[in-house]
Amino acid sequence: MKSIARNVPMGKVVGKGIRGVLVGMLVLLACKGTTEPPPPPEPTVEVVFTPNPLYFGRIPVGSSATRELLIFNNSSKPTTLQSFAIEGPNAGDFSLSPSVPTPPVTLDPLESVALPFQYQPSAAASAQAFFSVTTQAGAFVDTLQGEGTGDVGGITPFERILGTTRDDGAGAVIATSDQGYLLVGSTIPPGTEEFADVYVVKTDARGKVLWSVNEGGSESDGAGGVVPHPDGSFLIVGNTSSFGAGGQDGYLIKLSGAGQTEWTRTVGGPFTDQLTEVVLLDNGDFLLTGATLKSSGSDRDAWVLRVDASGNPLWETTVGDNNAGEIFYSGVEALADSLLLLVGAVASGQTGDFDILITLVNGDGNVLWSRTYGAVGQELWEEAFDVAMTNDGNFVLCGYTSSQGAGGRDVYVLKIDASGNLIWERTFGGPRNESTGTILIAPSGEIYLGGSAVTRVTQQSQFTDAYLLKLTESGDLLWSLTLGGDGNESVADLLLASDGGIVVCGNTSSYSKSNDIYFLKVTPDGSLVYANLPENEWSSFARNAYKEDFGMFAPQ
């Protein structure tokens, strides 16, 4: 029988008996610990929802809204979604689309799946439910929220968040012959690179989406203007980097009433050309406005084009001399005798400040007169973004000013006569920045304005809400209100609905991780129909939330 001592190398001393055995074991364990570390713990499976909560808006009873919820596997190993469930006090108002895949659904690391949900309010009240997903790591829960609304004096208000799980935006809205609406803007298609397409959304009278289409190429494209045609089709204008002569070009899309593309055209040269507005003329031609860069290193000039019913150019003209400062037109109003009133801004080549530019052109594109308004020659800015004819045959312009008002940029509203002479001017706002970019004249003569207002400031950034104002024919404020949540909102366009409501088309970043289209209809007094929402309801519709700052009053 061998002894332990015989196997001990020279120079080593080993204790005798049990003590020696224990010491040897400890030595072996210590050596093992330094050469073979224990295995790392198993990674934690984490399922992330976006948006969280999933807010559907304020939806008329009898209608419905659809939004997508993105479920993301934020871990380093696959996870299986074993079951889906909707529970809570108003679970019956929410449902998963039939197209949702049936569990189990396996997601690889960093993979996601989009689940379409529908909200159909059963009553004019707030609704809440909880959507749970069970995985091998446990249950994960998201909150579903919405509010049902009813009619107010024959008007059906609504608040909707439209779009995909990527970035979406809207630039204009028009009424359609079936009492619905058509919105145009841009979207980044799911599963593609960060390049936008033109985005067109058709809704019914209550804002429910009926269909949507994309149009574009391999680069960035978008739309900012649309006009209905008597034949039921639509002409959409915007910009494209995918097609044309190079750089960015004006983009024209003729769309049928069912959303089918009839033709597309590009206009412009090898540099930067942008279209912002389109007007249908009496003879079926279209008038387009925007800005153009004719040579490298020059400044933008204002750009006016006329095309026939098939999109073929008839003439074009520019306002500016390439190097005196940038000039652009953002708004246009068609007058009698083929006259066109254009509003925008002109930049001083010396100081770099913008002043409001108003130009009258005839049907052949010849400039009849042009005027500027603002603190000309000073380093203070004014810009006009829209113009509308009033019931007395004069015109109202809106934009912003930094040379008047309460500080920062304030809403700037001017009324001029047919010769460009100033009748009155008004400013609205507080010490932060406010601006308006769209005008609506009601049949009764009141003036509605839409834009944005900075309502919250942090150390890192500032946040805007959509901003609505209603004025008398004389420019006196009747009410103002802000709309939005925790992100940024703005108003792009306003429209008078057939029932007398005010349709608001804009953009929001409050209700998902990306940008969405913000689509609303309010009553003429600014109401959206309130339910008793909890204080932590993160979708807010605040009537003039910053009354003290703005020095205004809201409707009661």
C-alpha cells in the first residue's frame, strides 16, 4: 500500500493526518478558483413595449381606431411569447387584430414584432385595459388607453394618432367628396433605411383610416400640399431626392380617388428645388409655389410655376437675384382674373434677417407688385407662412415676429387690402416662442390660426404644443388653446368640416417613440369633449395651459 509521502515532490512539507488532507483540498480548491472562474449568470429576458402606454386618442362612439404596439426582445438570447391577454375594467373596448400571429411567437435577440390593436369605445367616457404577454421569464404588461366621445351640437369631435411604427408626418389636409378627409405628408416605410416616402391617408368623416398609400423611391421624398380635382382625383405636391434632375426636385403626383397613382412628374434643375403649395385654377391648370436654387453657392429664390392638367410645365418665374438673400413663398391665394397673391419671406443679404414678402402676380407669371413688412434692415425676423381672403375681399396673413410682442417669437397676424396696404396687425404670445403657419376663415368671418407654442422648457431642450387661436374679423382674440402631451406637437393645416367643426392636421411625438400624425376635430369654441380622466393621464388637451405666461383667455 502506497503512502501519501511517497508521492510528494521534494521540498514540499505536508501535514499529517486529517489536517494534511484538508490543507491539500483547500490548496486544490484555491488553484481551481484561479484557473476556472464560475460560469456567468443566465441573461435576463426583457420584453419592451413601445408605446407604453398605448394611447388611442378620443374616438367617437360608433367608430374605432387602430394602432400598432411594438414588442421588442431587449436581451441577448431568444425569447418566446407564450400567450397574449387583454384584461381590465374596459377590456371589451380593446381587441387584437385578426392578423396578429397566434402564440407561441419566438423573437431572436433584438428582434421585434408589431401587433395591431383596435379600440372601439362603448361609451362616451375614458377607457383603460391591460395587455399582458407571458414569456419564460414571466409576464410583461402594457396599458391600453382611450376615450369615447359624443356629438356636441351636431359636431363630432375626435383626436387621433395616425401612422406606422416608424416616423410619420403630415403637411396638409383637404375635404373629400364623401365627407371624409385626405392627408398628405411623409413616412419611413417599416423595414427600410431612414428614407421617407410620400404618405397619403384617406379617412372617413370621423377620422377613421380607410386606406393609405406610399409613393417614392430609394431616397427621401415627402409631400406638403394637395388639391382636389373636379374629376375626383387629387394632385399632390412635394419634394423628391429619388427622381428628377438631381439634388432635390419638385414632385407632382396625380392620385385617383381610390388611391391609385395616375402619373408622377418632377420639376426643377440639378440643385435644390422645393414645392410647398398648389392651387387649382379655373381652367384646370395648377399653380405651384416654392423655392429654387439655380446655381451652386447662390441663395434660394422664390419660385412660381404653372402646369397643365397633365402636369406639363407652361411657364415658371423666379423672384430674387440669386445672391441678394434667400426668398421663398409658403402661401398662395388665387384671386379673380387669374391673379395670385403670394406670401413668404425675403432675407437681407447684409443682416441675414427675414422680412415678410407679399407679391401679386398675374396669370402669366408677371410680378405686378411686391411689398415687404417687418423690421427691415434690422437683425430681427418676421416670416409669413399662409394667406387667406376675408369675407370683405381683403387678406389676412399669419406667421411670426421677433421685433414686436412679449418676447422671443410671437404670433404675427396682418390684414392688408388688395393693394397690399396694411389695415391692422396683431401679435399674440408670451415670453417664449410662438408661431402660426395656417389660416382658416369661417363663413361668419372669424379667423382661426394654427401653429406651435413652446410650453415646457428643461435644461436640455424645449417642448412645443399645437397652438390654436380664434380671432374676430377685427383681429381681437376670442380664445386660444394648446394641445398635446409630453413630447412635441404642431399644427400644419386647418380645415372647416361640413358639420361646422374645425379639422386640425399636425404632428406629434408624445404617443410613441417616433413621430406620428396628429389629427383632430374640435368645435368652434375649441371643445373636444372631456371625460373625467385620471390626473396622470399622459395625453392632455389643455385649454391654454400657460394662461399666465400668454396673457390670454380660453373659452369657458
